[in-house]
Amino acid sequence: MLEKIIKAYDIRGLVKNEVTPDFSFSLGIAFAKFLETEREPATIVVGEDMRLSSAPLADAFSDGATSQGMDVIRIGLASTDMLYFASGKLNLPGVMFTASHNPAKYNGMKLCKSGARPIGQESGLVKIRKLIEEGVPISNRPVGSVRKQDLLNDYVDYLIARFPRNTFKKRKLKVVIDAGNGMAGFTAPAVMQRLNVDLTPMYFELDGDFPNHEANPIEPENLKALQKKVKKEKADIGLAFDGDADRCFLIDENGDLVNPSALTCLIAARELKANPGSTIIYNLISSKAVSEVITEKGGNALRSRVGHSYIKTLMAESGAVFGGEHSGHFYFEDFWGADSGMLAALYALAELMATPKSLSTLLEPYIRYVSSGEINSKVKDANKSIQLVKDKYQDNYQIDELDGLTVTAENWWFNLRASNTEPLLRLNVEADTQKQMAEIRDTVLNLI
């Protein structure tokens, strides 16, 4: 079971019989022991999303951690980036109870060291899993304490302070936000009341059963209501957040989804204007336009594997000021290298307020190629499928295997990689024309 629920970047599974309070208690004990061996501070910050199972899991975890002599600070309801803020500001390790965009029957945990440093498989999850398997003896240290601390206003203050004074007092914008009954319904009101915006909220009621649609904006079906509302309200921009609000997707004034790579370009250009010559990270399924824009703006473009633990580690090693993932995760050096959907949204709003242009016009220079979007295929043997595709292309095209299989030609490229969480292959194709993209997409899907 541990092999099934402890993933590459986090822990996630079914509430009924996998991610249970008993498991969470054991995790609390193991995490405390892990932190002790890593010489981390003896206090853990704990945040939770709105799922009905999150508070009981956080309670059990806290009991396990305090049994080992660890103190716990409960910040209560939080988005994942708010937990990272707490870990960074307090310089303490943390755990966020959330299953992000997964349906209501799931829950999980995202762990970090002090300063919001990521914990993935290589950086701790394997060790933690081993500690759970072995069973850690009850500590002789005195039982730790638990206290509550409200950090919502501090979080909002910190985000706003990332921008020059009066940035958000300029042009008034009509903004529609779809929180998907997730944690943006908690954080967005506190942020937006500080800005010069006319806000139309959608599904701000916190509800872990997700009665309106799944809180997963990467699925087109879950964006339809927001797209319709943006056009009806004649809004300047729509924002869609996932369940734990660490990802953000934009809808332009025409009701069209903004390619996340275009938002990466927009933020990268802004960061390079403020920090000339800096390094910007992009993941390997981002549009080719991203590396082009970074280079054109005088920056150093650094390519990464997909996944937050890889990007955060690379940011720390390279000193990058920003990193963007095509999945809607955006990472900021001045946010402890962590990802924040809300901070990415603020960058978009800041750029929009500084110009009379529409969002689609503002982003037009960054839309250069035709993309397939991510296409998932269920397979029995991912490695066998990838090898079959590699055999077809390896003799005539550039191949690299940084993350799955990437094949590059002069006018197109594609990446095929296995999911870390499901028996799926994920395909992304980009080309100069719609015809080229469709041909490559269909060829690879037929092989799969």
C-alpha cells in the first residue's frame, strides 16, 4: 500500500482504506524522526484544505508528531502556497493535507523542509516510507505542544509586497474567479479586496464534495462555466484555481483558455526586466516559445523535468528567479522557490493593469505555435509503449530522455512520458502548423 500511495512528489490515496487517520498518525511519527535525522527544527507547520477528511487526518498526524517530542503549529484552512508561505516565513518544516485536484474520495499530504524546501522521492519520501515500514519506537522525549496561528493576512501582505507600490491601484479590471469550491474560495477574497478589481466570484463555498465540477482546471470541461461567465460579464480576465489553489489558469476576455506557456512567457519577461540576465526555468512540455522569449529578453533558459520537486531543486541549484510549468504551476525565487497560483495570477493582473490592452492582445507575442494539449492514454506497459515510439523515430530525429521520451524535428516536437500517479501515458505535441501537429499527434497515438 505504501508503494501505491507514496508518489514521486507527495502522498495521495483513497480516504476509505489508504490515507486513513492510522496512516496519518504513523506518518507523523516517521516525519518527526526524519526531521530529527535531517537536523531540522523541532516544530512542524500543519495546514489543511476543505475536504471533510483533512481535519481528522491533520489531528492524527499532529498526535503522531507530538508523541516524538515535536511541537506543531496548526494554521487551519490554507491553500498549499499558504502552507509554503508559513514554512518559509517561520523557517519551519511543514505538511499540507490536500489531494489537490483529485475527487472527494481522495486525500493526501505534501511535505516540505524548513524554508519550503521540497520533499520528493529522492529528497525524503523514500526514507519516510522506510521509517513507516520499520515502525519507529515511541520517543522518550516529552510530548510536544500544539498551538494555532492565523497567517492569512500575513500571506496576503507578503504577496502584495512582491510588487511596486500602487501596482494594483491603476486600471480597474473586471475579474471572474472560479474557485471550484476549493481553497481559492478562502484566499481569493482576502487578496482581491486589496486590489482595484470588480470581482465576480464563482463557487467560493468551501466544499470537499465539489458539487459544481471537479477542481481540476486542466480538464476543458471544468472551465466551461467560467468561460461562459467571463463573456456574459464582459470581464477583462477569468482565473481558475485547482482544489488546493497552487495552480492557476487564465481565461481571456473572449472566453478562451490562455496557454499556460504564454503566462510563463509573460511572467518571465517581467522578471527579466526587473532582473536582467537572470536564469528562468521551464519544463520540457512547455511551448518552444518559452525558451525563445527568455533568450530574446536576455535571460538564461534552463530546461527541467516535469514536477515541483525537480523544479524547486533546480531553482535552488541555479539561482533562477522564476520557473514555469505547462501544467499551471509557477515558481518564484522570492517565494522561497515554491509555487503559488495566486502569485502567478497577481503577475497577470499587474501586467494587465499597466496597459490599456486586452489580455489576448497582451499575450499575442507569446502564442507562436500550435499545441495538442496533454493527451492521456491508458496502457498496460508504459515502458513498452514508449520504446515502440522511440524505435520509430530514433534514426531520423533528435531524441532525449530527460523525462520520458522527447523527439524533436525542425518544425515540431513531442514528449511522451508515463504518469507518476496513474497507468497513463501523457502526450504533448507542438508544431508550426495545425496540420503538422495533427499528423504527429495521430501517428504517435496510433503507435500507442
